[in-house]
Amino acid sequence: MATQTLAERTETLAAVGLSPLLTTAQLMALYGVSNWTVNEWVKRGCPVEPTAFRGRRFNPDRVRTWMAEQSAQLSA
């Protein structure tokens, strides 16, 4: 099976109502932030998906929702 891009995986999984989980490195690249920033987000409540293996995974939809909530709280 050929390796899919994130966009291709997202499209494939969306058909069945799922979203791909991102690694810390992928989340860093998506938002253009450092590992330190991602760690700070997690400390402040950024949602992390449970995994059966070492490492963290992030659901981009849940992170986006959390980020919007954080922005709303800051502007309130």
C-alpha cells in the first residue's frame, strides 16, 4: 500500500466519520510551532488521544475546537 499524505488520509477517513491522529511533529508542522509550545498546550488542556503505544497523538478536529475555545476565553 502506498503512503498517503495527510490530506489523502483525511479524505479517506472522513468517508467513515473518522479523523487521522497526528503525532507531535505533525501538530507542530500544522501550526508552525515548537515542541515546547505543544507541551504547554497539553499542560493547559489541549486534548490528547489515548494510544496503546508510547507517544502522544492528537485529533486535529478536537485540537482546532480547543484552540477556538481558548481564543474565545482570551477575547471575553
